[in-house]
Amino acid sequence: MAVKFVENAVFASIPVAIVDDSPDDNVSAYLKAIGAIVIRAQNPTMGTGRRMAIKKALQLCQGNNIIVWSEPEKYPLIKDICKIIEPIIHKKTDIVIPRRKDNLASYPEMQMHAELYGNRGFQLLTGYAYDMWFGPRVFDTKTAAYFLSYDGKSSDGTKDYGDRWDSIFIPVLRAIKAGLRITEVTIDYQHPQKQTAGEDNYEFYEKRLLQLNTLLEAIKYEARLLGLPR
């Protein structure tokens, strides 16, 4: 999936930075050969890996560029990049959170329910109805600081959130608190059927439940610290 993401991005003339912890050096070699900037890392935490990619993307930016963070399996996102970044280009927002038009119909059933519950939980806890569980985050270079400064801990430093999935959720809450503008852009996203088939099993059901419960607990705690909902 990472290869497909990079191929699509490079074909669209979009610079790509990707963190690769694969034991197969051939993967990195191929990604580099087709034009990606590859950061090799040995077993980074999920949050660390994401920050490494954002930091490298920030270094690649020239002037007032835009960073699109996404999991590599979401390669169909590439076709909508121009639409997604438009509000930032026109200075109408600081962060774009894409919304899936199909309401997750192309996902495994368990994942669909878990992510819809997650989005609803986020709304109840914060007062904001975004498609947070989709994953991709789009922001300008100055807003990158909210993601890069995240250390996996609560604002008061007393709670460890794990620095996993929270690494793209909690920075958004802090950006909201700071008054940054957030906009949704609806796209006609269809999840890759190969990915859907590969994750429609009990192992991934457990993972989705863990993700849902872990994230909602972190969001609940952080939202209270930040005084959300207002």
C-alpha cells in the first residue's frame, strides 16, 4: 500500500516523505528510486514515526507550503489533494480534516461502526463534529508545530496517552484551544478493497476496539483540561 501511495503522489508531482521500518531494504530502495524521501527507522513508536515524517516534510517545504499527513494505505486520497488543500491556499483555514462522503460504506463493518462511534464520541466530548477517525490531517507549515511538539502526554503532564493514535488527535484539540481555524472538506473516498478484505477479521476487531477506547479516554481527559466543549 505504501508503494501505491508513493507512486500516485509522485505521478501527481507531490513530494513525499515516508518513514520505513520494514526489515526488507528492497522496499526502501524502490521507494527512493521512484522519488520518495525515505527515513529509515528501527521500531519507532507510532507517534515518533509520524513526527519524523512531518519534520522531514517541513524541511522539504519551500515558503508557505502545505503538509498532508496520511497513513500510506489511503492512497485513493491523492486524487483529491488539490480539493483538500484549497482552503489553506486561500488562507481560509489552518487545518483541514477531510470527511468521507460514503460514510465508511467501503470499510469492514466493525471498523465502520467503531469509527462512527469514535467521531460521535469526539463530538460529545469536544463540541466539534469532524471525521477525526478518517486519519489524514492537512495543515500549513506554522501549524506543524502543534504536531511536532506533542510528546504523548496530557497538557498538565500527569497522564501518558501512549503516543500512538493520539499523536494526530490531541494536537488538533490544542490547536482548537489556541483558536486555530479548522475546516472539513468532503471527498468521495473509497477505501482500497484489498485493505478492507485484509482487515475484516477478529484480530483487527480487537485492534479497533482498543483504538476506540484508548482514544476516547485520552480525548475525554484532554478536553476537560482544555475547557472543551466551550
